[in-house]
Amino acid sequence: MVIRRVDRPIASQRLAELARELLDASRLCAISTVSPQDRAHINTAYFAWTPEFDLVWLSDPRARHSGNVRMRSTVAVAVYDSHQAWGQSDCGL
């Protein structure tokens, strides 16, 4: 697969449209948190999203990632099409 870099700007409306398409097509996300001891933790979860692009998921309050969010209040989330095949077009946020 050839990756081609393009330096032209993409309109924010087009980016929002592409993001909506991906979020509509995806059910799972990877949630990355960091513990108070600086240890990384990644959890896969089902999610929902709002028109303002807020991501929402439900977790047991006793789960490690829930405790990390309470202590650090920061997360990184990756949303992607889990049906992608190597060497074909990719899609993700």
C-alpha cells in the first residue's frame, strides 16, 4: 500500500463529516489511561457519541481504568474500524 502525503488543507466541515461516518460505523474504542504510579492501561469498550463529538462509555467504577480516570482525569481514545484488513484502505481517529 502506498501512502501519499497531501499538503492541502481540509475543510473543518469535511473533517467533521468523515468523523461522523467513522463514529457511526464503529462500536468499539480503545481507552488509554495512566495510573497514579505512571503505569499505562488500555481498555476496549463499547461507546456512544453525541453530535458535539463527546464520547460516552459505561464502566464498573471498580475497574482499573475507572480508578485511573478518577485520579488523573485524562484519557486518550482511539476509534477505528476493527474489520480493516492489512494492505487495504485504513480508517480511524
